[in-house]
Amino acid sequence: MSKILKYNLFFKAAIVAAVVLIAKFFADRYGFSQISINTLTSSFFAGVFFTISILFTTAMSDFKEAEKIPGEMAVLLKALRNDAKLACAVGNNCSESENVVTHVEGLLKSILDNFRSNSWHKTYLDKEFEKINRDITALSVKNVGVTVLAKMRENITNVDRLSHRIDYIGYTEDIPGAYIVSDIALGAVFLIFVFSKNEWGLGGLVLFGAITFVLSAIIFLIHDMDNPFEYGRDTMADVDLTILFRLETVWEGENGAGTCAPALPASAG
């Protein structure tokens, strides 16, 4: 069943094409096909196709960027957690380092909870970012190396930046009027197909059906790519979030053995 739902975009496009062809058949049969395919209609088709191509290019650009975000975020969170353990290993700062580790794990949990709910509550994430920033400040009081602290601060800033990109790409409507106009224009194209004169017989029906199927599939795909971070929904354009969920599982398994490395023994003499 999941495989069928996975390709529901093609089924929806096929249904649209079938409806247009059935309507075309009855329009031809009862003499309603009066529109001639000429320079005017060709110019209109070209304008619609150009508009759809712009929307598709924009959506594809955002989708390609979105594909990189889960991997980059996983790397940054792992680095942030490992740097906190390093701060514990080189000095007597385990309590502060454990706070960083705990809050980084809490940040990952908040991120995944947002994905699971198919919404992006940036205010909850900001609270986790603020906790980690306070932990880094506490480590600076303990005279942890500036290089380690600067790296941690850079990593948390980059995670925050990625969270803003997720919010924009997945949950901000980018020129909603353009999508409405493209849908209306595509509907007009299909109406012209239905009421146009078919001078090519069966070949003309095949051509109308093929164009309708392709255009419908593209429009459905554009709407699908508008939010590539949908979780738990069998769509055609979802970003793979497996690496983040796997990281959560790994960290949960490590927590039984402790989250912070012990401090190194003081040298003799």
C-alpha cells in the first residue's frame, strides 16, 4: 500500500489526463470543439509553459539545498557534542560539559519533534540555543581553551542558520499568488484542449492526453516540493531525514554509559 501511495502523484496526473480526454471525447461528439489551434493559442501555451518552468526551477533549487541540510546539521551537532566532551577531558569542567551534551541532545530532540509534527516551532528551538549559549559562557569562566569555545560557538550559530533555512524553505509561502496563477493558467490550457478542434484523429487525442499528463505531474510535483521536509507522508519530494533519526538513536544508546569523558589525571611531580 505504501508503494502505491508513494507514486500517487502519477495516479493523480493520470486521473486529470483521463478527465480531460473524456471531456474532449464528448466535446468532439456533440460539436462543442470550436477553438482552432493557431498562433494566438500557441502563444498562450508558450506563456503558461514558461511560467511553470520558472516555478519548477525555483522549487528544484530550494529542494537541492534542502537535501544537504540534514547531513550538515548532523555533522554540526556531533561536533558540538564532541567538543563539549573534549572540554571535560582536558580540565575539571565535567558538570558544565555535561550540560552542553544534555542540551545538544535536547536540541536534536526538539528538531526531530518539529519534523514529526510537520511544523516548525522556531521559538522552542531558540530556547535550546539559548541554553547551549549559556553553557558555553559557563565553560569560558572555567578557562576552557578559546579555540574550543570559538568552534562550539561557530557550530551552534551554523545550526541556528540551518534551522532558519528549514523554516523558510519548508514552512514559508513563497509567492503564493504565483502558484494560484499557474494553476488557473493550466486549467485554461486544459479547457482549450477540450474545446479545440482535433484535426489529427486518434493521434491528436494521444497528444492532448500526453501533454495533460506531463503538465499535471509537473504542477503536482511543484506543490509537493514546496515543503520538502514533510515527515511520515508518502510524497514524491521528501528530504531524507534518516541521518538525524539515526543520530538520536545512537546518542540514546550511549547515554547508558555516560555522556562526559572523565578528566585526565594530573601529572606527577
